[in-house]
Amino acid sequence: MTDIVILGAGYAGLAAATNLAGRTRKREDVRITLVNAAPRFTERLRLHSTAAGHATADFDLAGLAATAGFTFIPGWITAVDAGARTVRVDDERTLHFDTLVWALGSTADTSDVPGAAEHAYTLDSFADAQALAARLNDLHTGTVLVCGTGLTGVETAAEIAERHPHLTVHLRGRDEPGATLTPKARSYLQGVLTRLDVRVETGADIVKVLPDDADVIVWTAGTRVSPLAAAAGLAVDERGRIVTDPVLRSTSHPHVYAVGDAAAVRQRYGIMHGTCQGGMPTGVHAAQAIARELDGREPRPFRFGYYHAPISLGRRDAVVQFTHPDDSPRRGYLTGRAAVWYKETVSASPWPTYARMLKQPGLASWWPRGGRFTR
Ligand SMILES: Cc1cc2nc3c(=O)[nH]c(=O)nc-3n(C[C@H](O)[C@H](O)[C@H](O)COP(=O)(O)OP(=O)(O)OC[C@H]3O[C@@H](n4cnc5c(N)ncnc54)[C@H](O)[C@@H]3O)c2cc1C
């Protein structure tokens, strides 16, 4: 019996679990176990919308596991020993593995700036987003400060401003909003922020967060990964992400695959940055590689090229920037209703994809490989 344990049921971990379950459903010598903090799948792409008070769907992981034929354990992973091949859950249970898939994702990085962890809300979990939603609902007048002018900060500020027009929303950070887009797409994005009356303050390095900076403070500036990987004895980069070989195995422990935001996956254009867009293909690839190893075949190298950056600007507007495989912007972009439809289609697609992968795991192996950018 080969024990395969998957840590984390986010976009990448669930892609690995369902794809591997689909690929191994006729085998009786493989046992798959998935461990995740929450009993439900969190659509992290929608947490800014949850925080603004919009309803979200409920995705039951135990039900999916029962259909797929793997074991699901809800619990908090407290320690991993990559050498001894053990995982501790809730400090009281030890799981053994032959192969591990590490998909613990990332969280907002509140560690560097004093006061951020104490005074700011984050969008790391459904519970975090719900806590922010409750606070915003109670506030009949006042200010909201969104720290970080990256895409998560832009989406969050726009969503809150649209849903709570009686609040004054400030968006503060170093770069101008939409800095990575083409000038035309950026100008559209900034125009929508102006229409929503979001007060943008750029050129600012936030060095401290004080409780009276605003009535509500939201932190979206930068991400970090769990220190568990380094503590497990795995080789990690300067940001704590697991360093992978071309197949997505840990360079120090090849029986550990690392996927999604928690992995430092190198392509010819550089280290991939954390997205669902790239995270799901890494999960599918790990499943494919493990299935090949189970069959005594060599796994193939992973190749991926970005293709879009869909950005919601409230519920009624959006921008979709099409990109080159290295994530630099192409000329083409969508705005308005077409972009809203596109963004919604992308955000809604993961859960049905997991169900489909159980039946047709091979179909999910299609994603842009990046052509000459990754060859
Ligand atoms: C508001 C917001 C909007 C975003 N919008 C986009 C977008 O439009 N497009 C895009 O591509 N990306 C977007 N992202 C980024 C995207 O959500 C992440 O890149 C993606 O979720 C990474 O997937 P993952 O599977 O690696 O990690 P996650 O989805 O974060 O999943 C990790 C899982 O591991 C669990 N976990 C972590 N630690 C433990 C532990 N110790 N014990 C047990 N369980 C644990 C977590 O609970 C979680 O379920 C957005 C992020 C945010 C916050």
C-alpha cells in the first residue's frame, strides 16, 4: 500500500487530490489522505467579495472526498518531519506517508510592519472575511483603509466602496493601482476607482499601523508562507517556499511534491508568483507525476505560462488584462460587462473542475505551457 498525504485543500491541493483520485481509482494499492484546516473549500479568489457582505457558496470537502474515494481529515497541521515521513495533526494525531504533496498556500504578510497583525483585518480565511464583513456592516459612517495597492488591494477597496458607499475608502501603498497593466487598461481601472470614490494614496511605504489610522484597516500588502516547511527540514528559499526540481519535487526530499503558493517553482522567466491560475496546474501536474511514478515511469518537467489577469472592480465592473506567458501585459484587455462575465466564469470554475477531474483526469492536463518562454 502506498500512502499519499496531501496537505492543504486550497486550489492547488484539491486539484492534486481529485486528479490523483481520478487517476488511481482502479488501483487498490494506493491510499490518498487530504488534510485541511477547514471542513469546507474556501474560494479565496472571492474573499474580498465575502468581506464586502456578498453571499458565497458552501463546498463540503467530506462529501467530495466520499465521492472521490479518498480520506479527508479536517484539522490543523502542527508539524511535519520530511525525513521521518510523518505529519502531526492538531498535536494529537500522527499520519505516515510515502509521498507527500505540500499545498499549504500563503497568507497576508503582517509580520514586517508593526501594528499590522494587531490592528488590521486580513483575507486569509473565510472566518477572516466574515469577521471583516460583520465589522463593515456595523459601521454606519467612517473610514476604511486598505493597505497595499496590488491587485488584491484594488479588488478589496473597489468591492467595499461599491457595497458600502456611506464609508470613505482609502487605498494606500507604494505603486499606482494596476501598475502591471497596459496604460489603457490601467487608466480604465483607475477611472473605476475614482467613480467609486476610492481615495488612492501612492508612493507610500507603510512602516507602522496604528489603531486610529482608520475605523477599519485591511492588510493586503504582500504574502508569506507557513514556517512549517523550513521546520520540516525541507530546502526553502528566502521567503520560506519549498524549492522544487523541474518535476515539482522538493530538491532536498524528492518524495515531497510542493505546489501552489507554498512552492518556489522556477520557469525560464523566473519563479512563479502565487496565483490560482498557476496553482491549479501545479496540483494537477503533481498528481500526474505521482501516477507516473506509481506506474514505474519517469515524471515529466512542469511548464506553465500565464495568460490573463482578471480583476474585479466591484460586482458591476472589471478589467481583464491578457498577458504573455511571463505575465507581462499583452495589448488586449476586456472591460465592463464582458470582463465581469469573464471574471465570474474564471472564479466559478474550480469546484466543477474538481468534480470533472474525478471522471476525466487527463482532460485537466491542458494548460498553456508557455511556448518559447518556458522551453
Ligand atoms: C482576495 C484575494 C483575491 C485573489 N484573487 C485572485 C485572482 O483573481 N486570480 C488568481 O489567480 N489568484 C488570486 N488570488 C491568489 C490566490 O487566491 C492564491 O494564489 C491561491 O489561493 C493559492 O492556492 P493554494 O492552493 O496554493 O493555497 P490556498 O488556496 O491558500 O490553500 C491553502 C490551504 O491550506 C490550508 N492550510 C494552511 N495551513 C494549514 C495548516 N497548518 N493546517 C491545515 N491546513 C492549513 C488553508 O486553510 C487552505 O485551505 C487572490 C487572493 C486573495 C486573498
